[in-house]
Amino acid sequence: MTLKDSPHEEVVSAIYADEKGYLWVADKSGYIRIINKNKQTQYLASNGVLSSRRTPFGHAAYSIFKDSKGKIWIGTKPDGLFKLTPNQVGYHVEHFFTDPKDPFSINCNSVYDIAEDVQSRIVIATYGGGLNIAEQLPNGQTRFVHCGNLLKQFPQKELRSRCLSVLPDGTLLLGTNDGLYTASLNNPYEKMAFYINNRRPSDAHSISNNYVTEILKTKSGRIYITTSGGGTDAVLSRQLLCDTIHFQHFSVAEGISSDMNQTLTEDKNGNVWIVSAGSLSMLNPQTGLATNYWNLFPDAGELFTEATPAVLPNGTLVFSTTLGILPINPNEMKKSNFVPRIVFNCAQEVFLSPDEKDFSIRFAALDYNKNEEIVYAYKLDGIDSEWRYTRSNELNYVRLAPGDYTLHIKSTNGDGVWTDNEQTIILHRSAYFNETPWAWMLYGLLITCFVIGGLSAIRYVRRLKRELKNVQLTSKEQIELLGERIKELLPITEEVKEITEESETLSPDDRMFASRVKEYVEKNIDNADLSVIDIAQAMYVSRTVLFVRMKHIFNSSPNNYVLNTRINYAKKLLLTTDMRVSDVAYKSGFSDPKYFSRCFKKLTGVLPKDFSEGKK
């Protein structure tokens, strides 16, 4: 259970454990308490005096750090940076904040993270000013080097940086809302070059998301970063001073509880604990497997915050929440080793006829002591190049080519622990004659015989089609069609609106076409890559004809029709199941839960969470 300092709301914003075992805890209400090994508490006042009475520091601290000289640095938002030098009654307090008249003052008053380099300089991440480097001058004054003075090559002046890490060789890693920045602190300020690693969708090894929330260097030397939306990445490259760092991804697809990761830490056993808003994932770096913990909070609405967890000398991990701190002893977080048996709704070997191109299977891992949601991993040899992960116990494969397949399925147990319970199903699909090599040889021979006459016929048919198109469409219809085709190349920006079929005004052929479109879209509703060309091919028409007919039947473009169908399906799931909003988004074919929420609100007027709660 969480530990609160008062009966009032206590949103913990910073935690720090020093080498003496003292635990510093700051909250957004402006209090900083220091808890010793005997669980005795003192409070830090604004003047640096330590008191046993509950006394406010007066500033919301977001980072606490003790340097090699024993001085405490406290970063706040939005009140700048504080340096605490120990004295007889507590600490002597120095306050650093932005001074427009001093170009070497700190350039932003929102301080999110603090570290120290080998030259005893204090390295600071600010949320709005990027990187600051604090160094003490011979006269005892402290100056801050940043993009407004000596860091001439820093890419952005108002960069929102949330975290940083300084490696022993002087390499700096700076996590921002715009990706991961790296630089060498060994270089002179004017020559300090910065490299930016951004998300590149075409590169599977690029960073998973540009919104970097935390950086961790483990005892073994590995570097992990958490992102908000892309899960957690492990750095694979040895060369960090470049913009092509390779990363290994750990996301929901690889078995962690959430992709919206806030922070992380390492326990004394070498496991990496990944913190999301409502759950924890313990990642084993050796196996790459994660154990998830969901049911950690007894109070509704209690969540983890973004403060970096602390590790006490006895190995206890201390996490920050919206209702105080949550101490966890990893050695006491024991989980069941039970290996559940996986059962199927079919035989171990399945024979499909040539007509049976689609295959569906249901399965279940039998663990009646279910504390966590069971996660399944599956892979169909010849189709899936790597393991895929799901919380659904149903799989559907469509348009299977003739041949033999092996379906592999494994799962976690009811405690969320991955087990060695892999099962396989053998699939055999027979081929039509036209799917055999003999058929293709025959077709090739026929094509060779008629190639010359065929080319002439194709040119003639294409000319007739262009003429027919110009005759059938009015000028207004051609302009509308051109606009819709342009929208197809861009993100969906048209208004989300209800789609209705004007059945009474349609011909029997149009009604049949509408029915086929509905059936195909609803069947592929969970396919995030469903495209206009997929629908057109399924309807055996060109994209142009598809646009024209759907405009006539539904008064809508294909893109808007698909989006509307996804939202309606999501509404059904929210009303009839207890699925999480993110799971509803993926099940409805959205690859981004945030984009799903925006579309849902635009159509219904409420957010998915509020819509789901309304059913109660």
C-alpha cells in the first residue's frame, strides 16, 4: 500500500535516495520530507532549516540530486534551481533562476533532471530551455552555459527536455519531446556538436517514439530509455555520437503492460522495472521477457507519477504515486510458476479444402488462479516472421495460400509470468488447379502466345475507358473525385460524420454493392492497414469507381466510411465489454490510442473513457 505524509492529496513529484539511506520525497504541494533508516521524518523549510514539524519548502520539486561534494541540488517547476550546502541547522540555500539581464543565468525555471559529469559540473535538463551546464567560477559564483550563450550548436532554444544521463566517458544523453539528443561533454562549449535520434517509420531500429521520458544506464552498462507512446527501447549501438543509433524495442507487442511508459529503474537483481500510469513491468534483460503487475493500487484513481523511482540500500524500490510513495521489495513480488495448458477448439492437425482460404481458431490457457490478464504469443510459420502478442484468445488468418503451415502459440499464466507451454497446430490447405505450378506454366504459355495482340487490345481498351469516364461523369463529379483522390494521399482530415444508406433510392445492384462493402469493412475492422485499394480490390472495381459508387450510395468517401465503421464498432465494445480504451482502439483498427480518442470525441462528443463509464 502507498504511504502518505498527510490526509491531503499528495502527488509525489520527486524521490531521491542518497548513499546514507536517507529518502528524500517531494510533492507538488511544495513539501520535501527526508526519511532516515529508522523511518524518522524531517521537513526541509525554504530557509534550509530541518524541522520535525510538517513545514513547506514552498516550491514543487521535480528532481533531487546529491553531487560528489555532498551538496544537494533541487530542481523545481516553475521556480528554478536550488543548491543546498550542509550546515549545523540543515542547509545553506542558494536560489538560481532566470535573469533577463544576466546571459549566464539559467535559461529556464522548469528543471526536470540533474546529473554531474567527471569535471564536477552540474548538468541540467530544463523543460523549455533544453540543456544547461552549471559550473563554479574562481570567484565562487555559478554560471550556466546554454544555447543562449556558449552552446552555439545546440539545435533548439526552447527545447523541452525531461531527462538526461551522463556516461563515465563524458557522453551526454538528453531525452526530449523531440527525440534523443547526444553530445560529448569533453568538447569545448563552442565546438560541442549535438546529434538527434528521431523516429523513422521506415527504419525498424530507430527510436520507437520521439517523446523520451527517462534514461537508465544499468550496472551492466546497458542503456534503456522510456517513451510515451512507443514503450521502452534498449540501445544496441556502441557509438552514441551519431543520429543513427540502433534500438531494440519493448512494447505491448513484446509483452510489457503499456506503451505509455513514464520512467524506469534497475533493482539489485539486474531487472529493469518499467513504470506506466497504472502498472509496472519487470523486464528480465537476459531473456527479454516481462512480468507485468496490474493490481497494485487499492484506491480507485491512484496512479504512478513520472518521478524516477529510488532504490534503497536494502534493495527496496520506492515508486511515486498520486497518493504518496509505494515501497516494493522485488524479492517479495513472487509470482506463480504454474504452467497452464493451452487448449484449442480444433484438432492438432487441420485440413483445409481449396475453398477454405480463411482460418479462425480459438484457444485458452487454463489457469483458474487468474490475478493478471493472460497474454498470448503466436506465430504462423511462413506468414509471421516474429512472435506477435495479443490478449485476445482468437486468431484469424485470411487468404492463405496453398501449402503446409505450423501455428505456434504460447502464453503467460494467471500471474502474468511467461511459461514454457508452447503448443502447435498443423494446417494443410489444398490448392485449386489454378494455384498449382502446372497452371502457372499453362498461363505463361498462353500469355506468350497473345502478348502482341494483347498489348494492342489493352491500349485500345484504355482509350475507350478514358472516353467513357469523361462521358459518365459531370464536371462537378470529376472535381469532387479529384478532391477525394488527393485526400487519400494525406492524413484523414475530413469531418467525422454519421453515415447512412439511402436504401429507398438505390437500385438492387447498388444495395448489393453496399452490402458487400459493409461486410468486407466489418470483417477487417481490426486491420489498421486497411486501405482504399484493399476495398476496391475486394469489390473488383477500380479506386475511381469505388469513390463514385460510395459517394452515390453513402454520400461519403471510402476513408470516412471506414473511420465511421471503426468508431461504431468501438462504441459497441465500450458498451458490451470491460476492455481498456487502448485495447478497444487496437481492436477497432486504430494503431494510435490518442488518435482514436480524438476521432471518437469528434463523432460522439465525449471521450471513450467517459462513453464507457456512461454505460454504468
